[in-house]
Amino acid sequence: MPGHLRATFVTGLVVTVPIVATFLALRFLFRALDGLLGPTVTALTGHALPGLGLLATLAIVLAAGLGARSFVGRRLVHTGERLIDQVPVVRSVYKASRDIVETATLSKRQVFREVVMLEYPRPGLYSYGFVTGYTSREQQRLAHVFIPGPPVPTTGHLVAAPVEELVYLDMAVEDALKLILSGGMVTPASLREREPASPD
């Protein structure tokens, strides 16, 4: 394949693949949510209306959220979680699902504060991480650094590193996540500017 044709084809992939992937993900999400209550709504109304099951699901989620924020709702949720905690398999599934949802819905500023690099897993190798908090031990200031593992950013390692050993990067959290999720293929401009020129 000629070079210019290959470059054009690659450009087409860069443009179309994200669009197709987004469409497929949204279609899957719509069908999954609509399918939760869609058959029930169809049975009650006698008509199959695409999207009505999704609206009913969202309404129930909103009602559950309003109820859980009340005093009685908080007590019921706490009691329910205590009961679930007594069932081994159900407990594991429930806790894992809750942790994933809480991680996904918390704002990045609350979860990740600064983007840093630190020598990990051994001296001479640097890993990207996110500062999630600070603590102190024996008059030494430590930072809690979460080091995500690509391609799933919710898995990784949490280390406590001395603040003076961290390299704080002038990089947005979103850019750092793109860098990590892409395995280094999507490099922020702040890092590209420091790349050495390729040898001839």
C-alpha cells in the first residue's frame, strides 16, 4: 500500500473508530437500561415504546436517591447493608459494585489531586501516579499515591511515598488518564515538548 494511501487510511481509522466505539457503547447502555423495565412497561401499557423502560429506570433511580438521602432512607440503607454483609457471595458482589460506582461518580478533583512521577517499582524506573491524600509518620510528610494499571484505571497499587521523592507534573488529571489508558500512545503536549529529537 502506498505511503500516502496508508496515511489516509490510518487517519480514517482515527476518525471513525472512536465514533463507532462510542455509538456501540451508547447503544449497548441504552438497550441494557431500557430492557430492565421495558417488558414490564409494555405489559402494563400494551404498547412497545422504545426508551420508556429507560425513563422508568431513571425515575426509579432518582426516587431511590431522594429516599436514601432522607433520615429514614439512610437508616434503611444502613440496615440493608448490614444484612447483605452477612451473605458471603452477595456481600462481595455488592461491595465491588458499590466501590466501582462510587469511584466512577466522584469528581476527579475529589479523588485525584495532583499528577506525579515516582521511582517505582525499582530505582531508575518511573511510574505515573495520582496523589489522593497526605499523611505523616515520624515527622516525615508522606503522600498517598495511587498508581493505576492500564488498561483498567481502577486497578493498581497504593503506595506511601515521601513528598520530596515525588516529581509533580504540570498535567491535568484527564491528560494523565489518557496517557495511562492508552499505554503511552496518547501523550499530552506538556510531555511531548520535552521529548528529545529522534536521531537521524
